[in-house]
Amino acid sequence: MTQEEVFKTLVAHAKEYGFIFQSSEIYDGLSAVYDYGQMGVEMKNNIKKYWWEAMVHLNDNIVGIDSAIFMHPRIWEASGHVGAFNDPLIDNKDSKKRYRADVLIEEYLAKLEEKMNKEVEKGRRKFGDAFNEEQFRATNPNVLRSKTKYDEVHARMTKALNDNDLKELRQIIVDCEIACPISGTKNWTDVRQFNLMFSTQLGNVDGGVGTIYLRPETAQGIFVNFLNVQKTGRMKVPFGIAQIGKAFRNEIVARQFIFRMREFEQMEMQFFVRPGEEMKWFSQWKQTRLAWHKALGLGDEKYRFHDHEKLAHYANAATDIEFEFPFGFKELEGIHSRTDFDLSQHQKFSGRKIQYFDPETNESYTPYVIETSIGLDRTFLAVLSSSYCEEALEGGETRVVLRLPACLAPVKLAVLPLVKKDGLPEKAREILDSLRFDFNCQYDEKDSIGKRYRRQDAIGTPYCITIDHDTLEDGCVTLRDRDTMVQERIPIGRLRDIVEERVSMKPLFKKIHKICG
Ligand code: GAP
């Protein structure tokens, strides 16, 4: 299957099994907006729990908040979003489709990279064991040609973005002969800036109306509550404030399913530090966050850092943790050193003094900030896409199985009576009732046991138990493992502890704590 076919299959599977639905589907859908179904919401909640507990409960000096989506409009002037939260857009005059100019160029660069990699693979096949990749990349004329072009275009794009030079961005598209993927033509308009914030009207008590914005990031809710939390929580720098919540962006290039949405969720943490210590904390948070990702067991090789060359207006260092999605390596989480930009701006715009008195140095200062900002929906997609597996079984059968990390699986345990008679359903329900306080369980008595196993495999349930006639005699059930399909006989009294040990988040937390502690 091509990458595109794999992705289509994944999207269809997510719908068929109640993970993700297109928003407003019966009205033909709303573009780049999605609903989480009965399985999706469980998994999403589990991801939130993994992040929240790792951030807030494992760290003495990090606390959480839940701030409102609607905020005073001046906040977005202070943060720079009114003036600078723009995407450079270009339209193709024939297809009438609108694109982000930088994304068109990045896709062109990705093609060059793919070309170089293909050449290297050809060399590897040709030279076998004697192949030296470094030497090949440094000498092969085809690779060198692509590399020179790549470096030149990349440097031009970085400079144009840094200088906000829209004419030059258009010129790069023209020079590289980039065509519209829909019309195939190179008939482009000028590049224009487009603000990404959604606005709406707030009715005032005096009958007037004011324009307010749907927040484009959760971070500002943390900054404007800095004093509240620091004072009421008696927090001492360094400390962090975490929050999970919805954010809204009027994305133009809204493709790739839940990767880029107009309404999405972020899990953000702002860590306040002494000025001058930000780089130490920046590298520490890079490692801490990578460890959090890797503990999920999706594959260490699927993650990489991508340091920013073009820094946002508020940052003095920034990196992305990229994940290998079915459509290539893309940003999953951003880690930014935001200096004292946000707190200073809010001090200026609100007229309130936002400073911290450090009892250790006897000084007052505006703390610097390290931000970790991860998309909940992108994490969902990372987990789902790397867990989907079509497996050939003995006898020519295949099964679709979601090899989800057990602690994130929507359903932890399926309780299945072998037949719908002889007192087995009653016994199964008795067991279910004793376990539902500990895990999200599902009861299923319809169809053959084989079909029921397949249904549970498809939603990633790590364990199934079968209640058979022997259960009534010996008080044991058959416990079946999703991944190995191995079955073991277990006394009912030990079920809770055995399953708990295998589906708990605790081992992940212990691993992260050891790395970070
Ligand atoms: N407060 C900083 C901030 O918002 P960002 O890099 O714009 O930084 C952080 O966003 C994370 O939010 C991204 O790494 C990504 O995972 C997620 N994200 C951003 N835009 C998104 C969108 N349109 N749809 C889904 N997730 C998005």
C-alpha cells in the first residue's frame, strides 16, 4: 500500500470503530473539524491523564489551571497575535485554491530530500556491504546537485520568512516552478498575510457589543494568571503552570485529518525561571519531554528534534519534537524559550506590575519562561497511526489489530461468556461488576468467540477474558493477550491484580521519573 492508501485505511478504521467522525457529517461535514466518538473520547482522556499526571502530579513545583476560552481582547494585542499571528498565503488563479506559501516551498524541499534518499538507497543496493553512506552523499553527483538546490532554497525561504519578505516568497515559488497540485498550473497571485484568529461578538451589559477572539493558544490564560497562581499557591521560581484546553485557528491548509484542525486541543506548560537560567531549563525540558514520548513505546526512532531557524517574535530558542506520521516527520510538540516577552507585555498592556520577588537573591524580576506545548489531537494521531496493524494469521486469515499502549486503550478488558446460556452470561456479568470500578470493561455475548476477539483487536483492547463451563467448576477464566494471542488460565480472584499490573500507567511514570529525577 502507498502511504496515502495506508492513511485512508486508518481514517476509515477510526470512523468504523467509533474513534473519530467528521463534524456535522449529516450536513456534509465541516472542513477541518472533527468529533471524537465513543472509543476516541476514552483514548483522548487517557492521553490527557498521562500528560497531566506526568506534569502536575510527578512534579512538586508544577500546578494546573483551567482558564476560560474567552479572554479580554487586549490580551491578544499584548501577546502579538493581533499584529503578527499571520500565515503568508498565495492563491492559484486557475484552481482558485489557497495555499500557505511556506508550506508549498517546504513540500518542494521534502521532494528534494526524498530524491536524495532514493539515490542513497540505490547506492546501498548496488554496493551492498561495502556501501559508505557518508562518502556516497559527499561524492555522488545526483545527490550533490539536489543538496545544493535544497540548501539554496532553504536559505532563501528562511531569510524571506525572517524578513517577512512576501515578494521573495512568491519569487521562490516561481523560480522553483512549483505548480498547484489541483490545476497543475503556475499561475499564482501575490503572497498576502492572513490572520489566523477567529473573532466573535460579546454582548456587553450596557447593550454594546465588542469583538473578542477564540483563543489561538492556551498559553495566554497561564500568563495572565501568573500572579494569581504564584501568590495563592506560594510558588517559588522555578515553577510551572500547566493547562489542557481547546484552541482555535482559522487554518487555511487544513489537510491530513486531525493533524491540522480549526478547533483542537493543546496541553501546555509554562515554566517560570530566573533570567539567565533559561537555556539550562530549555535543554532539560527537551530531554524530559522526549522521555515522556518515548515511554509510550511507539518506537524511539519515530521521534527527532527539529531546531527552529526562524524564531517566533517571543522566543530566543525553539525546537520541535517531530514524529514520523504516515505522511512523514512532522511537528508533534513545540518547546520554546519565550524570554520574559509575555509577562512584560501583559505588564505593559494591563498596567499591573507582574514581577517576582526572589527570596534567595533578594531581587525582584520578571521571570523568563520555557514553554512545552503539545497538540492532544496530534498525539492521538501519533498513537493511532503507529498502532494500526494488519496481520496475517495461520490458515490464510488476517486480522486488524490496534497495538495501542495498554494504558491508553479505550477499553482495557472485554468480558466474554463462551455461550449465551448455561449460566455463563450471569457469571460473566458478576465478574464484570466486580471489575468495572477498576477498569473500563466491555461485555459482549453476540457472535462467535473468534468474531468477538476480532472486534476487540480492532479497538485495541489489550485483554479479553472468556467465561466457559469450567469457570463454573474451577473459578478460573481464560485471559487472552491482544498482541501475542496467547491464552492463560487465571483464577477469578487474581484477575484484578494481573490486569492492573499490565494496563497501568505506573511503569511509564516510574521510567520518566527515573530519567528526569
Ligand atoms: N503556545 C505555543 C503554541 O501554540 P504552536 O507550535 O503554534 O505553539 C503547539 O502549537 C502545538 O499545538 C503544536 O506542536 C501542535 O501539536 C498543536 N497544533 C498547533 N496547531 C494545530 C492545529 N491547527 N491542529 C492541531 N494541532 C495543532
